[in-house]
Amino acid sequence: MRAVTMSRLFALAAVMGLCALVPMAHAGVADKVQRAKVGPVDVVVYPMDVKDVVTVLGAMPLGDAVVASRNDNPAVAALASMMVQRGSTRHDKYQIADMLSALGARSSISSNDGAVTVYGKSLKQDMPAVVGLLAEQLRMPAFDPGEFEKAKAQLGAMLRQGTDDTDTRAWDMLTEQMFAKDSPNASVPREALLKAVDTVTLEQVKAFHARYYGPAHMTLVFTGDVDLASSRAAVVRAVEGWSGGVDFMRNAPKSPAAQARSIDVPMKDKASVSVLWGQATGLRRADPGYLPLQVGVSILGSGFTGRLMSAVRDREGLTYGIGANLFGDDLVDGGFMMQATFAPELLDKGVTSAQRELGLWAREGVAAEELDARKQALVGRFQLRMGTTEGMAEALLMTVVRGQELAWLDAHPGEIEALTLEQVNAAIREHVDPSKMVLVKAGSFSKP
């Protein structure tokens, strides 16, 4: 399944809604964290200056489940995630929705790229009930045959809808070509997924759930008006007697050496063409070369202040949108990607312009004034993100999942500020080569 953001291992789709900013010190995050093990579950608590509101965010790893299921039935992982949201053996899905509504609480469960993510937000007094409902759904899904058929139909419709979307088709083709087949970043051909949906059985999904769903290596983060004692007590009740589970898949085969290729994906009657350039970087977030490359890529293609938007959109007027980012590198080797959307009649000019900017950036690197401005913006964005209960929960969760010490959250702004121009430009030269890019164009190649 396609990751919506394409820049993180986890599409934390459960983190939704607005939350008021709360005051936060820009240092000492690790010192404020309260942490304990509840059986196999890592409970991380960060009290914040909000009243009566608690956010819960967690990750339950699925190990190599996504990759392994490709040899069995690649639709199984997605359907398992859908079934845990369709009622438990204690409450059907309507009863669960009514219970949450009565509490004025929200919760969701999503699955993507090798993990199940859980989210909840409630009043402080209702947090244990929300945690209990999330655990109930994960532990004891009803696996109702009628709901299973509905889930299959829904998944099939989603896949068919993606077949008609230029962004999705380009992304699928790019990641299928960029990464080794056994990498979790490699897409499964959509046609194969559609066939898998037709043949998958409920017994296969039950077996998948029994093998991979469990509290081992699970992390639950609590932020807001919360303390360790109440969080721990809620988790104890929720996971008591539950066993099983696996760690994250942290070792994946290296992707093959980059080979330049251009692939067209013709689609009828499309108003625009989605264009992606990409190559595997061989880097994970914990690698020394990652941060300087990340900052360099941000200068090239992050937002309206990136070089690509300034040149290809603002100055030349050739595109609806263009950018660049790193993705898929939280736990395994990831990739570099540049993406753009062009009207069919502007496709050739747009591709030429984008490749000119990519080549200039790769050859000459970035300038000192660009780096100084970008470092300041990145530090501010990092600190602002942790000013909400959701943002802090995500930052804490991802730090734990990546295997980093929580002190990294305090050190990271300083790491950005300490980057030198030489480090950034060296990382660009080492890890990005425009002459070895995979180029994918999906859409209608003449004006409709």
C-alpha cells in the first residue's frame, strides 16, 4: 500500500485534528520523560502544561510481516489492520464508536510500512477506557465473516481507485524499481495486490494476526495532563495476559546499484502528469551522513522557499507543484525522491527545467547563506512541532522506534546548527547522482 506522506516509515494517519500550542522549554525534554516497562511494553510519559487532555500514540511492530506476506498473500497485512477496526469479541464496531462518542474521545488504528499505529485522545479521566478499547481491538478482533467480505471489497475499491491516480501509479513504479524486492520500501505491483484480494481467506488473516500481533516491543507514549502512575495502571489493565509480537524489521537487503532508466506509465484522459525522480541512498536516519544530506535536500526542495519551487514554479511557471525529500529511512536504507506535476503540454519543458536545477544542486552544492537560513528554519520547525501534545508524542515515539536515546531530542537542534557547508555538500555529492536516477512519468502525454 502506498504511504501517503512518502517521507516517513510510519504514516501516522491517526494524528489528526487541531491542538492548541502549549509552552515548552527547548531543552531538557529527556529529563522530563517518565518511563517504565509494563511487561514487554515500553511506556513513555511526558507531562505537558495542558489541563485534562491526554494524547496516546503507540507503535506495535510487525517485524518482517509485510515482506514475508508477499510470498503468501500480499493483501493479508492490510486486511488484518482493517479487521481489528471492525469490532472485537466483546463489542461490535458500532458499540465501540458509541462508547468513544459518549466519552467525547477519539481513537484510531492504522497500519503502514511494518507497524500498527494506535492513537487516542481524551479527557484525563477517560484515558484508561480509551487505552482499554484500543487494546481490546488489537487483541481480540471478532473476525466476523460478513465484515471480512466488506473489508475485501473496500480494499479492492481502494486499490482500483489508486490504479486511476497518477501520483499513485508513479509512486508504485518508482519504489518497485528503486529498491530490492525484499525491502519493505519496495511496492508490490498493484495488479498482484488486486489478485491477492480476490484469493485471500479469513483463515490467512487470522493466522497473520496470531503470529504478528502482540505487545512484545510495543511502545506507548502518553503526553498532556498525565503521569506515569496513571499511564502505567492503564497499560497494566489493557495488556494483562496478552503475549506474542515481534520486533521491527531492522535489516533489509541493500538495494541494487543505481541504473538510470526512464519509465512512462500512459494513462488516458488525465489533466496532469505526475513525475518522480529517485534513487536509493543507502542511508538510515541514524547514519552520520543522513542529517547533512537531509538539510541539503531541504534546501533543494522543501516548500515554497526551496530552490525547485523558486525556479520551476515561481520564475518559469511550469508546474503546479514540485519538491524533494528523503523517505523510508527510519529503520532500513531509504531513498531520495524529487516529485513534480506538469500539464501535458508543459511536460518536456518542466522535466528539463527540474533536471537542470537538480544537476546544478548536485554539482555545485548549496551556498552558505542558504544553509544558514535553512538551519534556522529547521530548528524552529522542530521545536514548534513539539509544542503540541500530538507533535511531542510523535517525536518521542519515533525516537524510541529508531533506537535512539531520548536525549537526541535535546541534542538535535544543536546538531543542525553545527552542520558545516562542507559536510552538507559532501553528503550531496556522495549520496545523490542525477545521472543514475530512475525517472517515472505517469499520465497523459499529450494535451487532452
